Amino acid sequence: MNISKGLYHTVYHPRLIIIPLIVNVFLTFIGTLGAYAGFSILYFSNSYTVPFGIPLIKDVIFPLQGLTINWLLTSIATIIILLLKSYALSIYLGSMKCFLVGPDNTYSILKIAPYYFDRMVRFSIIEFFISGILFIISNVFLPLALLGILIVLFYSLTPYIIVLEDTTIRDAIARSPKLFLKNFGAIFFIALISLILTFLIREIPFTDKKMEYYVVSLLYSFIGTILIFAVMFCLHKSIYTFSLPPKKVIKSRKLFLPLWIVALLLPLLGALLIVD
């Protein structure tokens, strides 16, 4: 039920997958620019939160190793990416909430983004430092890092709760372990599906990096959005045991086809930035 709900809204509202696609293209541009300008990006993998964040094709975007790093440019690029991801996450989860609580064409993305933005920035900063600490610990003493990852999992629902309950970061962090345990079965199933599909996608044999970028970007964004919406739907049912009667709104689908065309073309833009 959770995944089918996510599939329905992802197909019916292509603007959802356009958000991670835009983020991926922008990150690819920053990564490619860094290869020429001599800077890298401070990035720490947080795959332990799957599927609890914007789906990113990290292995394609950040393949740069052994570069002479300009720390000033690296810091600027890292801050820009943190702000971009926070803004995108505000729109991403905020849009999903709109689809869950009411008519799907009575909100403005321009209003959603700034409404959650400051809280998402603070959450992203906390996530960045915790991920960095876990990354360092994993290179020193792996068992301790695994314990840290297990603890962090209980708080991985924080951004969802911020949006769904429209609450503070502190309250969302406090609520996350309880909701995680309450919905453990459903969340574990969704995360398991995510890991299996991610593994299968990585096993696809590609002979061309540009084609790999295009296909992987589309699959990650589409499948990731389905699973993230499934988590949102699961938590929404858990938090709100009642629902308001739906409003009668005439739904317009004039942009349905154009938005899907944009979604299919966006990865081509990112693929052009990939160096074979």
C-alpha cells in the first residue's frame, strides 16, 4: 500500500522526480567544474539513511580522486551544495505533504521552499557533521562506526517529521526514535526494497559513461521518489489517525506531458557534462 501510493504520486506528479534530477545535474556541473578549477567537494556518504534523502547518483558525480584541492573553493562549493540540497529537500518533502493532506494543485512551490528552508539548512548542517564524524571513525575503528550508524538510523526520520508535523528540529529529533520503532516493519521493508533495487541498478553493465549517467539518474530519481513518498505516506498515517474531507477542486493536467518531457531531458544535460 505504501509503495503503491508512492508509485501513483510519482507517475501522476512528475514535478517530484524533476527535483532530484535538477539537483543531480547541478551537482554534476559543480563536480565537473571542480575537476578543471582544482577543487573538490567535502562529501560524506550517508547511504545508511536509504531511502531517507534526495536520491543522488554519488558514484557518478564524485569520481574525483587525488586532485590538488583549493580549500577556499572547496569550502564555497560545499556550502553552495548544502544550501541547494536544503532548498530542494524543502520543496521535495513539502510537495509530498501537499499531495497527502489536500488537493494537489492548490499550493505554490515558491511558498513551500522558504517555509521549511531554515530548518532544513540546520538539519543539513547537523547531518553533514555527523556524517563526517562517522566517516572518520569508520577509518579508525569500524565497530564503533557501525554502532554510530545504528544510532543515527533512529533519528533519520527527522526531516520527514519537520515537514509532516511542521515542528522544530529539536522536537522532530525527539520524536524520530518513537516513530521509527512504531513503523519499523514498514520502514524496514521499504529500505530493503531500496537496497535491492540499488544493487540491481549498479549491476547493469554500461559501456558508456554518458549512457550510465542518463539511465542511472532517471532510475534513481524515479525509484527513490517512489520509496521516499512511501515513507512519507507511512508516517502520515501514523501521525494523523483522522483525515479531513477532501475539497472539491478541478484538477488540471495541462502540464503533465510537458513535465515528463522535462524529466526525460534533464539527465541528458547532466550526461553532457560527464567526461568519458
